[in-house]
Amino acid sequence: MNRLRKFFFTGIIVLLPLIITVYVLLVIFNLVDGLLAELIEKLVGFPLPGLGILLTVIFVLLVGLVATNVIGKRIIALFERVFTRIPMVKIIYGAVKQIIDAFSIQPRDAFRRVALVEYPRRGIYAIGFVTGEGTGEVQEKTAAQVSSIFIPTTPNPTSGMLLLVPQTEITYLDMSVEEGLKWIISGGVVNPRKTLNDKRGV
């Protein structure tokens, strides 16, 4: 039963991003196709195959274009403030946004490597991400060369704590940043591809 439960939750974690993506695209397609495709077909006088898909792609591109400028960011921030004040909506919207933010390009750029550190005490290990090397006042007042390690929380890796760890006490892992994020979000259910058996060639 434990293995079946593990397989079940792993399947959910793997399928959830795909299902959400397909669902969102279908909603956008139905919305755009229902509002614009029929109007354009009436104007030209005949149906245009693939018009709904083309309009959906154009609509998504326009939203992305608007979201990358200052005015668009302010509009999105306004909508987010409204959503986060609605009781049920803020839970769903917040959870989905956190998952998307976790896999967006910004965290992957900020995180250099996956690291293992002994925290909160000796003999207990925590997964973290190297974000930088110790410099300035911090390094001047520490005897050892330190690195900045971000220790994320599970299942929300967008929050966590910053540790300044001596480099001699850091164990660097071979897994990628993406694999480390998946492992943390899943609470350890989705194991990285590179296991000890892989390293031993078993």
C-alpha cells in the first residue's frame, strides 16, 4: 500500500502541471474562439480553418507583451491584489502561482548549485541552493570562506532562510537546480534521477 500511495502521489505531481497548462489553454481557446472567431468569419463571409488556434496564439503573445512593460506589470499587480482578497480564490491562485514561480527562469538564474548542509544541527541534513560567495563585511568578519545558501521550505520553495555556511562544510550535489526544486516541492516524493545507484553504475 505504501508503494501504491507513493506511485499515486508521484503521478499527481507529474500530471498536475500538464493538466493545468492544457486546461488554461483550452479556456483561453474557447474564450477567444467564441468571441473573435465567429465575428471574423461573419465579416469575411466564410469559415477559416485554424482561426481559433491562430487567435489564441496571438492573444497569448499580446498578453506576454503587455506583461513585460511597466503599465502591464501594474495592471497584473492590481489583479493579483484583488484575487488575494477573495477567500477561496486566493488559496488556489496563490498555490498555482507559487508552483509557476518556482519553475520560472528567475529562481534558476539565482540558484547556482544544489548543496547539502548540516542544519538545524549536526547529523541532520537540509537541501539548499548556492546563491553566491561571501564578500564584503560578512567575509571580513568570518574566519572561514563562506557561501550564501538559501534553504527553501516545503512545498513552497519561494520562502525559506539564508545561511552563510563555510565552504568546507558544504556538500555539493550532482542534481540540477530543476531536480532540486522538484524534490523540495514534492516533499521528497519525486526523487532526482541521479541516485547513489546511478553513481555506482548499478
